[in-house]
Amino acid sequence: MALLVLVTVLLAGGAVARTAGPAPAAVLWALADGVTLVPATTRVLADLKARRYGADVLAVLALGGTLAVGEFLAGAIIAVMVATGRVLESAAQRRAGRDLSALLERAPSRAHVRRGDDVVTTPITRVRPGDRVVVLPGEVVPVDGTLVRAGTFDESALTGEAVPVFRAPAEPVRSGVVNAGAAVDLTATATAADSTYAGVVELARQAAAASAPVARLADRVATWFLPAALLVAAFAWVASGDPGRAVAVLVTATPCPLLLAVPIAVTGGMSRASRSGVVVKGGAALELLGRVTTLVMDKTGTVTEGRPEVVDVACAPGTSAEEALAHAAAVERYSPHVLAGAVLRAAERARVRPLPAESVTEVPGQGASGLVDGRTVEVGRPPADEGLPPWARAAARRARLDLAGVVWVRRGGEPLAALFVRDRIRSDAARTMRRLRSAGVRRVVLLTGDRVDNATEVAGMLGIDEVHADATPADKIAHVREVRSEGVTAMVGDGINDAPALAAADVGVALGSRGSTAAAQAADAVILDDRIDRLADAVETARRARRLAVQSAAIGTLASLLAMLAAAGGLLVPVVGAVVQEGIDLIVIANALRALTGPARRPPAEADRLLHRFAREHDDLIQVRAMVRRAADALADGVGPGTDALLRDTYRLLTDRLLPHEHAEDTTLYPALAGLLGGSEGTLTMSRGHAEIERLVRRLGRHLAESPNAVHPDQVDDLRATLYGLDAILTLHFAQEEEAYFTLATTEPDDTQRR
């Protein structure tokens, strides 16, 4: 800024001094030229020493040429132009730096730790896993941990979303988020150095410390533009015998579109990416991300949620899912096993309180057991297939067909229920795949250490082109190197075993919220929250930034070439050429600054509120949907008082809870989304699904009305067809809404409320 002020004052002072004669003005303008030439020459010499040359050379030649031939006014104008460009570049960098430095400024240095009955304030470097940490209102969570009791947190610094997020007891909380509610206690699960925020801060430091990004594109253009400009200047000089024409050519060739527009566009893209929740380490990484044609993805924790969840419950005759979950949770709440967490979350979603349990023990690899209401309850591995009752054999077969794990619940040695467990595909994964395809990614590869059947199932659901399963870290590196030969390749992963492959790819992208520190450090870009659709945001932002950079460079270069030819023909004197070049620069720099902005993807506030509301209602309706399947299954053994009661309870819940939900979506949510989806046609198929759901519920009601006292045996086949059809439509319809609509919300539904 000081240089710009100085050369502007000298240019204006020369204009005033011109009234007193040409000599004073020439001195001031020459001084403006000289003070700009010195730092520009220093930069060029440093580049040449590093055995590279770029567009800066022309600026130095133009400044030096105007001094040599006495075109001091033209030199002063060029000096203002170069200094202005440097200020614009610095401003763009500062804007990107502000977005990234928010992470650095908020890094906590001290933590409150419970020591007995006291709370002691200590440096966070002394916090160890297992310590009980107190986070006061408004404070930044200092280390990763699990909540002792529920809390509300502002995660905007990491995710870019302003909506506070509710976290339930025992749920993990990342360091770096702000306590937006009352004081909470958490149990530290990592030291400060090993916590999520430490890795993110290190990435932010790298990004903030990086020099002005991307000269790569500019220098590629400069490799031919610089010789072309010198040849035209030499030809003009030789042909006319006037060195002034050569200077005029160099003046109009001053490459501010290359020097400034390209770095500004890429820096703006980095800034926008950081506001979208993706930290990109440098301009080179952003440029490569904008050219990606092949995407290699890990499965577990990347396109799936990375933890098992109970997706359904099959029960023994006469046992409800709520009863089964209450018994399972009674034992599992004392277990540290990852499947125990899945059982407890399922019970919480079903609003089931665990029963009291005594004498709980756990056998590694087998499961946990304890006394519940005086009877032994066992939760864990399946019993031997021999002697299983028919319902349990059917449940085991269903699990095999669905590629699901099973947590068996036994009471008194007899199977009570089978809990089906899967690592669910992220709700935003399918939409992300479609957006990446639209952005230009032609090939998507799933590269995972998981089994072939699981990987193939996930790939089929998401439309992924290739699957490579049972891959070791060495296999992943080899495959990434292989696909790199076919185009610019990005690797996306979250685990320690992904770190080598991330480093081997042209661009490595790590999920940083629950991923490993090793993956984040090996990657070129890190997604700060737990949404895979940030990957599509980053690719779209990178492509737009690169497109604007190329566009700006092309427009500026073409205009400069035309001006050079005009100057070579004597149509532009150096002063006029400098003014023309200034106009070209302003146009292309303004175009490059568009990279700081982009199309808004957030829904309007009212639509966002409705999306969250109906996402919660989907969670509340899980048990209603499960009853449809259970009622259909119960009819396999014929009709009886218990089955008849289950049918009527199911119908009552469908009419009292499900149908009002569907009607409210049609009348409130879908109209609110019409603008975001391009009109009411975007929700037409969903409305048709509502009509079919309502038709089947009415059909079920007519069945029950025909037999007000008890269902007749001759109704069983049609009732089962009706219920299974309704279950299938509800499963598909809910999945479509969650994938197509609910992922548009500013934040995902809370994990504890997810299905």
C-alpha cells in the first residue's frame, strides 16, 4: 500500500508540476518509475536465480524501457498499475487469510480440569485422556472428548454453519467448537496435540503462511507470451528505427492479467473453499483440484458414516422391539465395545429406557451378559445355528442377504431378538456423486480394505464405476499411482491407512472431523466437518476459480496482443498504451475477483427450518415404519389375537402419525423448496409417493373394517402383500427425501437422531 500511495502521489505531483515546465514533471514521473522498478527487479532476479522466469519480466522491461527512452509519464502510469495490482493481490490474500486465521485466533491455551472436588485451570498441554474437563459458556472446547451430559455447541469455525448443534450425553465433541449453552463436562479422549483441532490449526498455519498462490497457470502462458512480446517489440524497433515503438509494445504487453488476475482468482477460490468448510493448503492444490477427472475414495468413514448402527430389529413372537432394546441396552451400557454404542443409540432413538442390570460381565469376542429382572440376558455373538427357532433362522438368513451384522439378544438362554447392524451410507453421498459428475469427474473408484460384497453393495447404491476391495495400504498406493497415469487424480479418505494413498495422489482430501491426524497431515485439503458433500463444494469452487483464472488470462492476453500490434504499427504511443493496458487490467482483475463469490446453495431460512423439522419427524416415525414390517411378518404364522391387535395398532399409528406427516410435507415443505428446486415439478414424484402411501393405508383400513372383531384367514395373503408393499414404498420414499431434500439443510440432523 505504501508503494501505491507513493507512486500515485508522484504521478499526481508530476501532473501539477507540468504547469511549471516539463523538467520537474519528468523528474517526479521518473522517480515513480524507478521506485517501482527496484522491487520488481528484485523479484525477477530471485526467480531467475531459482531457474524460472515468468510474466514479471515484461513488467521490468516496460519500466526500464520507459526510463531508457524518456517516456517518464508512461513509466509512471505503469508503476501505478503494478503497485495497484500488488495491493489487490495482497487484499485478496488477506481476505483468504482472515477466513483461515479464525482457526488460529481461537486456539485455546488453558483448560479447566476437575481434580477431586476442585476445578483447576491448567495449560492444555497437561490434559490427558481420561481427565474430566469443564467447558464454560462461550469457551472453545480445548481437547477432543465425550460429553458427560448434553450440551449445545457453535461449530461454525470448523463447519461454516451458524446454527448451534445439540450434542447428547456420551457423544463425541471435537476440540475447536464453542460451548453455546451452559457449562458442560466432558471426558478427554485425546491430548491437545492429538486432538482434531491441533491438526486443523497446523493446516491453517500452512495455508496462511503460503506465498501468493499459483503462478503455475500464469507462468505457462508467460512461456510463450514473453518471447512473443519481445519479438514484436524487436520487429517494431527494426522496422521503424524508433526505439519508442519497442517501448510502446512492452508497455502494452505489461502482463498484469497474468501477474494478478490468475493469483487473485485462485486465492479467491481458496477463500471461498475455506468458508465452505474445506481448508486447501495452497493454490497449486486448488488448481489441481479444479482439473480432477478421476476420484478414488475410501469406503468406511468416507462414503459411509464410519460406525455401526442398528437398522432393524427382528423379535421372537410375543416380543416387541422396545422390550428387546430395553434388555439389550441394560447390559450394553456397561460395555465399551463399538457395537454397544450402536445398541444404546438405537434404544435412545426409540425412546426406550434401559432396564436395571446386575452382575454384568463381558467376554472379549463373545459379548456381554448380566441379570435383568432376575434372568440372564446375553448380548453379542450369535448362538449355534442348530436348534434355532424358525424366526431366528429367518432373521439370520435376512442378515446374510442384507449384508448386515447381527447382535443377538438372548434371555434365559433363548433367542429374544436379532439386532441388524450396518455401517450406513452417508445421506449426502449420492447427491455428492451426482454433483461431482456434473463438475467433470468422469471416473469414480471405491478403494477399500473391506470385503468385496460390502464394497460392491455400496458402489452399486452410489453409481461408482469401479470397486477394489480387500486392499492393504500398499495396494492403495499402487492403485492410486496406476490411475494417476490416466488423468489428474484425487484421493479421499479419513483413516491412518489412507495417509500414504493421500500423499501419492495428485490431490489428497481428508475428512478431518473424525479422521486421523495422519490422514489430515498427508492431504492437500481437509474437510473440516463430517459432510462428504463438502468435497463437491470444493471441486466446484476449484473449477470455477480455475475457469475464471483461465478466462481472465485469456481475455487479458488477447487484448494485450491486439494492443501490442497497434503499438508496433505506431497507432499507440507509450502513454496511450499504458492507459489502454490499465483498462485491460481493471477488467480482468474485476472478473477474477468473482472467484470470491459463487452461487448460494443454502436454502431460505424458512425452508431450512422446515427441513430440520421434517428430518426430526422422520426419526420419530422410525418405530411406526418398523411396525409395518413386523405386522406383515407376524401374519406368516396366521392370525390370532396378538396379530390382530398388532395390525390395528399399526393402522392407528399410520393414520394418527404417518399420514399427517406426509400431508404436512405436501402442503408446507414442498412449496417452500420449489424455488430451490426450480419449480413444483421437482417434488412431483415425491407427491405421487405420498398418494400411493395413503392409498395403501386406506386399503389396510378397509381390510380391518371388513373384520371389526378379528381378521379372517382368507385376508392374510392380501394383507401381507399390502403391508410389504407399504413397507417397501415407505423405505424408498423416506430414503429419497433424506437424500434429495434433507441434505440441503445447513447442517445435518443430529447423529443421535439419525436413523
